[in-house]
Amino acid sequence: MGLRFQKRVGGNDGMGLNISGLGLSSSYRSKYGAIGSKGFSIRSGIPGLSFRSGWGGGKNKGAGALIILLVIVALFAFYYAAVIVYNLAILLWWVLTEFIHYCLRVYYKWKDKQELKQTVI
């Protein structure tokens, strides 16, 4: 095992510059993991356990890592789409119940006026 040097500079909004013995590279970090020019990592939420992969080399040049990244992006997109559909359903239910309550109020007002007219006559 050799001597290793690594330093991260920046870090505003997750963007940063990594300095190491092999050179410079940029990366973006979030609470879910990090993605950079040399590869990506995914945090599991369990301390000390994460998944790391490079973009690879050779014939496929990171096709597996790109597929994993696309699956993760698709899962986040599906999650946010589900949240939006759920909130729209709740909004639609609220509008429907408010409309029914409004119609009932109008009907009972009308009914009270009709009863009042009949008692006056």
C-alpha cells in the first residue's frame, strides 16, 4: 500500500474539485451519493456501506455504470411522478367535496325560502 493524497476544494451546492496524486477532477455530491468524471458512488444509509463504480474502460466504456445511473434516475422520476399524481388526486377529491357542500348549501337555502313562502301564505 502506497502513500495517497486527496483533497476536496469547494463544495458549494455539492459541486467541488478533487485534487489527488493522479490529477484534478470535478464531482457533484448529494445525500444520496456522488457522481464525477471518474465514476460514481451510491450511499446506502448504513454507515460504512456504499457502492462505488468507475466509468470503466475498454470496449463498453462504463455501459454498466451508465445503466445503473439511468435506473436510479428513473426510480427518482417515478417517485416524484407518483407524489405528483397522489397530490393531484387529493386536490381533486377536495374540490369535489367542496363542490358537493356548496350545492347542498344552495339547495338548503332554496328549500328554506320555499318553506318560508308557504308559511307566509
